[in-house]
Amino acid sequence: MRSPERIEHITQLLEQIWKKDSDMRFMQLVYVLQARFSQANDGMGAICDSKVDGFTRTGYDLFNVEDDQIECFLKEYLGEEAEG
């Protein structure tokens, strides 16, 4: 069974990240973090679709990613933000 403590750990990390760019809407934040996670993991979960208009749309299916992987990624993301 997964530890319920992971929920608070992850939500606290999300809060820290979101407060750094508080003008961002929540779903924008989710999309940006999914994109960054995918990029950092060789395109994991990226789904690209080209439409008639010539634009490629990208979404992310990260359903099977474990919470500990996300927690680690969010910590690294915060570290990068602090450095940059």
C-alpha cells in the first residue's frame, strides 16, 4: 500500500512551484510539468497528433508513473528553478 504521506509531500512541492509563477492557471501548471517530466524522461508519455491545419498537438499520458518518480522530479524541478 502506498503511504498517504506522499500526498502532502507532492502537494507541498506543487504549491512551491505554483507560487513561483502564481499567474499561471492550474491546468497550465499541470501541462508544463507533464511536458518537462516527459522531456526529462526520453519523451515518456508524449502523444503527438498532426491535424489538417499543419499544427502538431502534444498531450501526455503519464497514468502509470509512480508517485515517487513525480516527487523526485518535482524536487529536481524546484532545484533547477532556484539555480536558474
